[in-house]
Amino acid sequence: MSRRPLLGVVHPTTGEITTCPQCQQREDVIVQLEKENRLHKAKITKLERDIEVDARKDPLWDEAECLHTWWRLACWYPKTQFAADDFYLAKPHLKRAGLVGCLEAVCGAAYDPWVSVQKNGREKRHNGWKKLWEDKPTMESFAERAPGKEGSGEWKLWLLNQIESRFK
């Protein structure tokens, strides 16, 4: 199937117009590459679906989804949806620190996020999901920002009050 007209060659004695052999060969290569491209796109889509299914089967999925909901409400990202990508960002931290340790980091992100001032004067809060689970030191830094003394449970009460205040 040709996508565009090919160059023609005029036979010197008969005057017949024939297609350029090199052009036809190039067009055939382009058509073949387009077919391969469509096949690769289909494979990628299938693999992405498999990743989502595998993530949902993981025993930590429910904890990560719960953690995402707490973060979404505490830091006020109300329209953010939880997906496999989000799960894989938080999973190593859930394994290492547990749900309570991760909730403390979420509390720190809501209580004391890094704030920058943009050129237009608006403040931008840097407490997004990707930032929170960027690496171990970042997560621990957010956990240290949680209100109250270290080892006390004051941050838990603050987190509950923060979320509750969003709905008043």
C-alpha cells in the first residue's frame, strides 16, 4: 500500500511511465517498518496491562492504595488516581518502613513541604507523590518533618485533624 505517489521513470523509446525501482523498494521498506511499529506498540500496551494486573495482585497493593488516599487527602490532591506506577514508587518504602512509617512521611509532607516561589509570585508546594517516594533520604526527611517530638504519636492526631479540616 503506497502512502504517497512514487516517482516515475519514462522509458526513452516507448514513452511508457514506470515506477522508479529504488523508490518502490524504499516504499516497501517503509510499509514493513510501519507494520513492525504497530506490532511493537501492541506488545507495549499488553505489557503495560500486565504490569497493572501484577501490581494489583501484590500483597502490598491495598496498603499502598490506602497510603495514597491518606496522602491525597492530607496534601490535598483530591483528583489524583492511584495506579501501578504509584504503587511501584511506594512499595520499597512500605517494605522497609511499614505503613505507619510511610504515613509519618505523608504527615511530614503535609505539615512542612518544601515551598518555592515562582516568578509570577505564586507559591508551589513540593509534596507530590513522586517527590515523597523519590528515594530513602527524601522519604526520611519528610518523616522527620512530622509535627511533635520524635517517637511521640502527636503527628497521627495532626494528620487526622488536617484531613478532617479539608471537609469542613
